[in-house]
Amino acid sequence: MSLKRISLQLALNPGAEATPGQGYTIIAPLTAEGRLDVDAWRENRKDARVYRLHPDPAERADGWLTHRGNRWFFRYDEEEEGEDEPVHRLGDHIFREGEYITVEFHGETPLTYKVIDIADI
């Protein structure tokens, strides 16, 4: 299994305050076409990680990329890091630089993030 480091940066979101340095880093297996590889994820769940990045240290978090039913979530282990964050149709996305991903941050208005880098680990 080949893990990838996927870097997401907050995109312009109408009506939302843009915070420089806000984004996510996802460590996950991808298929050859760039989709999340659910079979490889099942075999290596502990290695599929997510890091919420933010200039405010209180908003930073680290956790796991999880899968339930047909949906993917960012799961955090500490109560103060908040509830699982659902990611809109994450399993349908093809991860390429320049593509966009929508994340619901703590039940607030979903925000869009841009894929800015994908690298082998």
C-alpha cells in the first residue's frame, strides 16, 4: 500500500472569514486513479490520519480518517477537538492538485478547501 500526504488549504468561501494557515493534511491510501482506496484503508486504518491546521492552537487537531457506511469522516480522539467532521462525498472525489473538498467544521457552515499538494510518504 502506498500512502499519500494530501494537503488542503482553505479556499475562498463567500460569507466566511478566510483564515490564512487554515487547512488539513490527510494521510491516506489512494487508488491509481486518485480516489480513496477503501480496501487499503481497511487493512491499515491506524495509518490513515488527519491533521486540522489552524493559526489558533486551540483549533488544531489530529485524528484518523474513518469510514462508516458509504461516508468518510475526520475523527478526533479528544473531546475538546470536537465531534467527527463529515466530508461531503469524499469517497467520490478524485484527488488532484487544484480540486476542491467540502468539510463541515463543528456543525458550522461547510467550508471548501483546495487540494494544493499530493506527495508519496
